[in-house]
Amino acid sequence: MTSVKKWIEEKIKNEYIRYFEYDEFSPINEIGRGSFGKVIKANLANTGLVALKIIISKNSDEHDEVNDEFIKELKLLREVDYHPKINRCLGITKDSENYILVLEYANEGNLRKFLKKNFTSLKWNDKIQMALDITNGLKFLHSKGIIHRDLHSKNILVNDRKLLIADLGLSKKLAEATTHSKSNKYGMREYIEPQCFKNIRYKKDKKSDIYSLGVLLWEISSGRPPFSDCPRDLIKDHIKDGNREEPIEGTPTEYRKLYQECWDGKPESRPDIEKVHEILSQLLINTEASSQPNTIRNSYDNDDLTISSNYPSLNLINNQNLSTVLDKEFAEKENTSQAQIPCLQNEKQVLTDNLTEQLELELKQNFIKEETFQGQSALITNYRMDDDDKNRSVQLKRDIEELQNKLKCYVTTLKGDFEIDFKEVINLMGKYNIKTKITPKQPNKPLIKGVLQHHIIKTITKDIRKYFKGNLNEHSIIHLEKEIATTAKDLENKLNDFSKTRNGDDTITQSASIKVRQDVNIALGNRGFSDVLSNGNYTSHVYIIMKTTELNREMNKYRIIKDVIKRNYIEKLAPYLIREFTRIFQFRLKVQEPRAQMRWIKTESSIDPSIMEGNWDKDDIDNLEVEICSFPMIGRDLDDVDKRKIYTHAQIFTKRKKFYTKGMDYFTSKKAKVYLELESDDDSYNEVD
């Protein structure tokens, strides 16, 4: 029998897990119940809302099993919960009878409740993104050799429209999975593969999760639970006999085929999780591209264009078959340019749907060389955000999410082999006006991690602004990025002045300054601060080398990595972070028209869910304010409440407002405002009612 008490005391001592005193929590209400216990929503002092999972033994015979279950789930959570699609474990606590898991709170409940409430407002790109969220989490579990074994819509949580895999109670390492497992009898039968009903000793594996995922994909497409019209006692035989739910009208063919392959009766016929991820990712790109207006135009558009008869192959007035022509054009491009454009395989569809007029104009005037044209296609595919903001750039969003994941890895868990220098961290918190008290006994590590993330981004962006403002050696191959950006900015301004001061009404001149900005920043966003060719060999960019050393030295002031191997691995993330933050914030946001912006939310701002992501109860928002913004919001027209379009919400940590009393009346001295911090180094900010 596993001694829970002994095991937990040992893990708390070596900081493997964090222990909370039970009196730090203020229970609110029960939000879930399952075969092994219940889940309660509670408020954690100085932190916010959390979920308390209480694993209860019904009798003494189950006590040992429950103890083992608790330890197993905690071990698995600590191994995987840093992934953004896995419900996080914050630590543990204990009441008078039970040990309790302290989990991240999901403010929109489980997937089943979410679909019931919101299904009619979901578009297909929303549904595919939801399916991709689950797939991302499951892909990570499988990469760690973990099978979930109990996937269903009540074990998928929704937090700010992002889906998280939860409840690893029945999960196992693949090597530990056994026959005659209790997961074959526990769980929701609607999501269980038929093999488990045919053979009680059937050993679940990764393909068992794929079956459950297929049912979830159907549920997302329909908005209702599987087999909801079938008597519960008949569901097992229904599935065993090969019956499945019918497709919903309007479901994309590729999506329908995917979930039908996932729930195939033969495990060997089901795709692996990598294939599911690949199909959904491509489907999301296609869906978002097809939902854009058919007449998307960029800076080359000319409404007065007359097609020259010198180009009969592209003369739409002659009603020739555009599809055939584009097939030919695409084939020629593919043969000559495959190595240059990673997204070439998407180009044909983009050209067909959106770029007919642009292509005619380019070919007629030979306005740019073919490589530049392909770069503009990459712009439309990977960077453009349409005027209605109906679809955000898929690639930019993914790159930002990947950057956020790498940032969290670089900060580390601050547990085990990672120690905190509290004196330095407290000084850093003071610099950013954070007043919450931390001590080695009450470290509030989630807040510390948020502060460090904020500090890393601030450091990188401040350094790069300083680099571009500095007086560097011109015409040096090392500083081409600065020289190109400076020259392009000067040319952009001159073209803008030229357009305003020279008589004419052609659209090319009007848009020339925009084109310069877009094309230059595409190039810099792709290759800026990459390795540099020197004496026949590629070496790291001198700026990256210098700033990597400085960033690692700065971070090592606040968290000490004792294990040399882990330290080397973590420190190798620094050049990636510096390069990608620079490319996205300094270059790729400028590709948008109008150009995108980043804004920090200042400390003590009021909570605004329309621009922020965090951990709060919707009914408690008026009592909370921003403690620290760990990642800025990104979007367009951010300083104008009426016009702003959000691409990526700001990530924040909250604290409770301080209320003052006068007799029996309670009031706060501050109005409800959101303070947006500008990108410059000064302390200026905008107030938003």
C-alpha cells in the first residue's frame, strides 16, 4: 500500500509539489461529480478562483485504491500540466479527511455545457479550432507515452474559449497499461471503443484515445451528446454492433471523414494523433481562407485596370477558363520555386479565390519579379487579417502560441531543481509596482512566473528598440536589419509625401508606401537576425549572441537551475525567444494594414474580458483588478474602444481590489478603468472607461 502522507511530505519538502493550507480557500459551490469524487469551485487567497478535486473513498476497502489513484493522477499532472492544453495542477491541500488536488479553474465549465449554451453562435472555424485544441493536448500526452483512457466532453474544460484536457485519474503510462483494467468498466460508455465491450481483458492503447476523440469531434459538429436518443442500457450493444452517430448536415467532408476514421471499429484502421493533427490544421487553414471575402485586395489593386490583349491567357473578358490557366501557372511556379515558399501548396487555392486581379496586374506590368510575387502570396496566406476581423491569421496566431509555450519553458516551473532568489524577485516585483507579498513559505509561484515572463518580454523589446535607435556602423553586413528597416521607413515616408503632393488618382501610387512597408517587413520577419554567412560558414548573429548572454545572466538572478543539463537546455531557448519576439513584434505586426499594435495592461487596471485572459469568475469581475500582465494584447486600433480588433488577448494575473469602509457603506477609491501602456519605454498610458 502506498503511504500518501509519507509520499506527499517528501514531495513538499523537495518542492516537487506545492502545499496550501486548507483555510486559505473559501469554497463557493460544487461544479462537478464523478466516480472518484467531486470538484468544488473555491477562491484562493491572493490568487483567485481554483477548482478543488476531492477524491473520496466510499468505504475502507476502496481506501488503498483511492490513495494510489490520488498519487498517480498527481504524478501525471506534474509531468504534463505545463502544456497549454492540459488543465494545470497548482498544488494540493488537505481537509480533515481527504487530500485534495488544487487545479486551474475553467471559467466556462466543461465542453458539454459549453456546447449546450453556445453552439448556435459557433462557426465552423470555431469548431475546428476546438477540435484542434483537444488534439494538441492529446498529441502531447501521447508524445509522453501517456494514454488518457477516459476522454469525453465532461473531461474537456473550457477556459476563455480554449479547451483543456482534464481528469487524468484513469490515465496511465503506455508501458504500465494492463489488461482487465478498471478503465474498461469506469468511464462514459458512449466514448468507449467496441473492443472493451467485446473483451473485458482488452488492453487500451493510443488508438483507444483516438476512438474517443472521434466521438468528441462528432459531438463538436452536432452540439449534442452522442447517443442521446438511445436508452442507456442499450448503448453498449449499439456500439459493439458497429452503430455510430449519423453525420450532421453541413459538416465539411474532410472533417466527417476524419471522425469516421477515428471511430473505426478496427483499431489498426484508425489514424494516429499526428495524422489527426495534420488534417485538422490544414482544414482550419482552408476553412478560414474560404470564409474571407472573394474580392480581397491589397496594395496592387487598380479598379480602372484594362486587361491588355497581349496577355490573352489571362484575359477574363474573353471568358477563358481561369482554373485551367491557374493550374498551368501554378505548375510552372511549383517546378521552379519549391524551395523558396513553404506554403506553395496553398498558393493555387489562394490565387484562385482571392488574387485574380493582382496576378493580372503583375503579369501585365512585370511590376515585380516572381520571387517577390511569391512573397506577397505568403503575405496573404500567412499574415493578412481581413478588414472585418472575421478570421485571424492562422500562422501568426500559431507562432505566438508557440512563442508563449517556449517562454513558459524558459521561465521554468520554479520547482525541484529550479530555485527562486526571493530577494531579487521581490525587488523585481517592486519595479513593476506589484504589492502582493511573497515568502519562501508562501511563494505564489504562478505570480512569480507571470512577473518573470513580463520582465523577459520587456527586456527583449527594450533592447531591440535601443538597437534600432542606436548609431551603428552603416554598410556592415552584421547590421543589415537596422539599415534595411531604416531605409525602408525613410522610403515609406517619402512615397507617402509623394502621393499626397503629386497630382493624380491612380491607386498604385497611393498604395506604394504600404507595399514597401509590407514587403520589407515580410523579408525581415522571415530572416531577420538569422545565422549570418561568414567565410563560407553560417554563424549566429552577433546581436543574438550578445543578447543571449545578457538575458541568461539576467534570468539567473531570479531563478537558479541546479541541474547542469537542465540549465544548458533552458539557456538554449534564449536565442529563440530573442529572435522570435523581435521578428513578431518588430516586423510581422507591421505587415498588417493598418499595422498591428501591442499593448500592455497596466497594474491596477479593471478587468475587461473582451481584451484579457485570466482566471476569474464572471460574477466576481467587479471586485478584481490587474496584478501583472504577463503577455501583451495584440491587435488593431487598440487605443480606440469602438474600433479595436483583438488578435491575441492580454494574459493577466488578478488581485482583489481594496475596498474602504464608511459606516456600513463599502466603496473603492478608483473608477473602473483599463490603462493601456504604450510600446515606448516611458510611463505614458491611455485610460479607457
